[in-house]
Amino acid sequence: MTDDHTKNGAPTDAPDTELKTIDAETNEIDVPEDDTDNLEEDQDMAFPGMDGAMFAQVQEMMAKMERADELEKENADLKFKLGRLAADFESYRTRTQQDVQGAEGQGVSKAAEALMPVYDDLDRAVTMGAAEPAKLIPGMQAVQQKVLSIFAGLGLEATGQEGEAFDPQWHEALQVVPGEQDDVIVQVYSLGFRMGDRLVRPARVVVSRKG
């Protein structure tokens, strides 16, 4: 007597689904096509509601975040280098300022040292003039020539002598008076000085003008 629920040794009420079988030659498991569809379902479960375009945007955003971290590190490194550069520049500026002040001090010292003999001559001229006033003028003229000689040694050139042609680059006309020629210095109030092409002090003069 056979059981109605079996057929050829297999239950007749088994679920109507394909079973996984093993290939006798390759020993590989044959997976029904319905099971391969589950892979896409697994991806949908990992990123629910995300299509390919959205996933690409997420990847791009993550790449930008990584780039932002790199830029932040580079920015911190540049700030550090800028701080070092600013400190080095401040140190250089301080040294330069000290060097300039030292050079100015040496220049003043040398100029004063050069003028000390002039003071000595003036002191002698005043002393002699007190006893013999007639000797005061020649003594003062000698002192004047010594001063001009010291200025020449410092690179200064006198400008604005009587009879010299008036040049507004070097001379300042305080007054214009009638004369036989135009633009000729006829009187000097104060001598001017130049150093090469640079004006140190303009000569203050009186200039003639014909007519």
C-alpha cells in the first residue's frame, strides 16, 4: 500500500520551489535565478532609496571632505611658516635699525671731530682779538677757510658766490635788483652747499635783472 502523500519516495506536499543542487562534475552549487536577485535587494537595504547618481554624489562629497582636511593641514603649515618669516623679518629690521643708528652715531662723531680744530682756532682768534682787534678779522677769515676745507673733505661743494650765474636748482633768490646782466648773483646772504647732484642747502642770494 502506497502513501498518497508520497510519490517515488518524495513527499508530494513539498513547497513548489526550486532546490539548490550540487553539480556532480564541478562540485559547485547551482543557485536558482531567484537567489541572485537578492544581491540587489541587499544593496538596497545597505543604501535604502539611493540610486547610482546619489551614490556618486556621496563619493564626491567624501572626496571633497578628504581634500578639505589636506587643505587645512597645508593652511596650518603655511601659517607656521608665515609666523617664522615674520619673526625673522622683525629680527632683521631690528638689526638694520641698530646698524643705521650706529652709522649715524659714527658720522656725527667724525663730523664733530673734524670741527674741533675750528673751535680751537675760533678760541684763539677771540683771545687775540680781545688784545689786538685789528688781528680779529684775519683770524676769522682763516677759520672760515678751514671750515670750507673741512666741508670739502666731507664731499660738500660750496655754491652761490658773487658773480656766479643764478641757478634755481642750487640758489634761492631773496631779492631782485637792477643790474647790467640778467640772473647774476650780486650779493650772498648765506652760502649754499651741494653734494654731487644732491642739494644740501640752497644759497640765499640777491640777483640782478636788466631794465
